[in-house]
Amino acid sequence: MPKKETNEAPSLKIKKAELETVCGISSVFPVNTRPEFAFAGKSNVGKSSLINALMQRKSLARVSQTPGKTQTVNFYNINDEFYMVDLPGYGFTKVSETVKAKWGRMVERYLKSSHMLRAVFLLVDMRHKPTADDVLMYSWILENGFHPIVIATKRDKLKKNEIPKAVKLIRETLSMEEDDRLIQFSAETKQGREEIYELMRELMAGLTA
């Protein structure tokens, strides 16, 4: 069982966090020389809240109750050391199929063109069974050459005795292997943040190992 975390001082000090590049459907993606970590997830899964928690900022990534707010690929420069890349939310029913297809092509173009992308984090709502869109995205990330790291959000919304069943359902629905990484996260308590930081450090250390 993961160690319970609270709002104690985080181990990674974020001295700089700024939105550096915003790319739309027809934009040319930046050729960065620092590691990139991408975040994908269904609309309203808590992606902006997660990114803000990791950046130790309250509202740099815009949090909204309106699904589909993120319609661009946003690059956040962290400490001039690495980038957090916010990908457009999927599964938003009020967006036309044409626009969805364009978003999909944009994300695929990013996944295939970035030479510094080290990991793709896929967020799913821990309170519910992963949707068909979640399953599709998981498979799609695999097909594009990355092994998604699943972040189960809204951990604080579940009772302690509900956690094992929720984790089991996510793993089974996404057809995850036994050693595939799943991180439980709460934007309220910041549980899971240190585990994500540690994983990022490992992946960045691998660049110079």
C-alpha cells in the first residue's frame, strides 16, 4: 500500500515553472533539448490539477469545470531542466468528430516527432471503471511506441477499503501487465506526487547514465 502523503514540503523544489510554448493543430512543435513528460487523460479527469500540483503552482495550468478546455499541446518549462507537456483532453462529447480527429492527429504527430519525450502519463478517474476512450488511449499510446504510466486520480474520494478493488478494476480493464506502473494520486493531499517526482528523476538520470 502506498505511503500516505500530505501537504508537507515536496522533495523537488520548483524554482521556475512557466508556460513556454502553446501548439495548436497546425503548429510546428518545438525542438527541445531537455526531457519531456507528457500527460494525457479524459476531460475533467483532473489533469490540470495534477500538473499544478507537480509544478507547485495553484493555477498555472488552467483548471475548469468545463470539459475540453485544453485544446492545445502546452509545454511548461520546469527549472530549465525539463518540460511537462499537457495534451488535449479526450472523450469530450460536445466536440465534433472532425475536431476530435484533428486533435488526435496533432497528439500523434507530437508523440512521433518528439525526440526528448521520456514518458507518457495516462490519467484515469479512480472512482470509476476506465472508459472505452481510456482503453483506446492506452492502446494507442502503446502503438505509438510508449508504455503509458497510469495515474489513478481522485484517490481521496475513495474509502480505504475501496482502493484495492478500484486498482484491480483499472488494471484489468486496461489489460495492464503485473509490473506496469500505476500511481495513486490525490490533488487534495498530494499523495502520489513524490512517486511521480522519483520516476521523473529516474528517467532523467537514465539520459546521463
